[in-house]
Amino acid sequence: MLSILFYLFTLLQVSFWFIVSIIVLIVTYPFDKSRRWVHECSRCICFMLYDLFPLAKRTIEGEENIDKKKPYVMVLNHNSGFDIFTAYKIPLNFRWVSKREVFWVPFMGPLLSIHGDIPIERGNPKKAMAKVSRLGKLWLKRGATVAIFPEGTRSKDGEIHNFKMGAFSLAKEAGVDVLPVVMTGTNNAFKKGWLVNWNHRVAIRVLKPVPAEEVAQMDVKDLSQQVRERMVTALAELRADVAAEKK
């Protein structure tokens, strides 16, 4: 029963913030090309989903590694559809790169479009990469961070697998830092298919960015491998810390 109420609450508040986001976009568009205020509406949705429920926890470490005045190419591990909601805890104004199918989801899809997120066709890598490069550089120029799951799809076993090159090519072309982020616990938000796990814990750790100067000097493949190795190590450490806290 509580899970049903949670879904109804989610539907109502997403509908409400969808309308608010449209109004905010219209009012702020002339002077807010980075859509920071629209992004804040999305942050409010995620606050409602997480922080109003005292048994659920969403924590973040490493905020000192973020310069809020700079745009980044932010790369994150991908375990669950809840990763997107979780990441709004990160204090940056960012645009998602996401598969086009997500934009077809009622309410959520149009909200992503208003937010300015970048839809790509995963079945056409060349076309997808060109779109990420073109729109990604546009948003970075406007001062917004671009958020990408470099694995290209969800991890079925929770581990970090091989990275695609798009995120790192974008960072190199745009001359910006790469900001690695790892998350754990997002795949435990539900149990038995659709029931909400009210006690779930989600943890985020922001790693030190790879400076634009280093990005410019490195081969894209070497850069992606280095970042992946750092994220694999950091994810293992984050999981160990979370497990130790539970004891």
C-alpha cells in the first residue's frame, strides 16, 4: 500500500514540476541559456523522491573536488534507472546524454526535453557521437556540465565495464576537465520488482577531476582507461565504506 502511495505521489509531483519547469523555462530563457533554473526544478523532484523519506539515505562525498564555476564532462557508473535521480545530489548544473527511448516515457520524457538533455540513438554510434559532440560543446560553452554514462548501458552485475570514447572525445574537443563520479546502492531502491525499499542507502563519491591540460595531452583511449581504473578503485572503496557503516 505504501509503495502505491509513493508512485501516486511521484506522478503528482512530476506532473506539478513539469508545469513549473515549462513556466521557468519561458521566464528565464532570455537570460539563462544554461537552464540552471530549470535544472533546479529537476533537483526539487529528486529531493521529493529521496529526502522527504527519513529512512532512505542519499549521501555525497568529495564536493570539495568540484569547482561550481566550471563546466565538466562528468562520467558516472550506471547500475539502475535510479542513477539519474540520485545524481541530482551533485551540486552542478548538468545536461544528461541518454538513449532516445527514455524521452518517450510519459511525463519524464518531456521533462528531460525541457531540461535540455541530449537524446541519442545507441544503434547508430557514428550519428550518436556526432550529436554528443555538437550539442555537448554547445552546453559546455553555455557553462553547463555534460553528464555521460561512459559504459553506454546499465551494468548487469554492478561492476564497471569497458568505456566508450564519446565522453572523453568531447572533453578533449571542448577543452574541459573530466569529472569522474561513482555511485552505489541505486539498484536497491526497489524489492520484489516494484515494491519500494524504504531503507535503501545510496552513496555518491566525486573524484578529483582530470584537468583540461592533461586531457589535451592524452590519447582518448588512454584517458578513458585511466579514468575507468580510478573509478573501479573508488567504487570498491565506497562500497567497503558503506558496508562498514552498516555493521
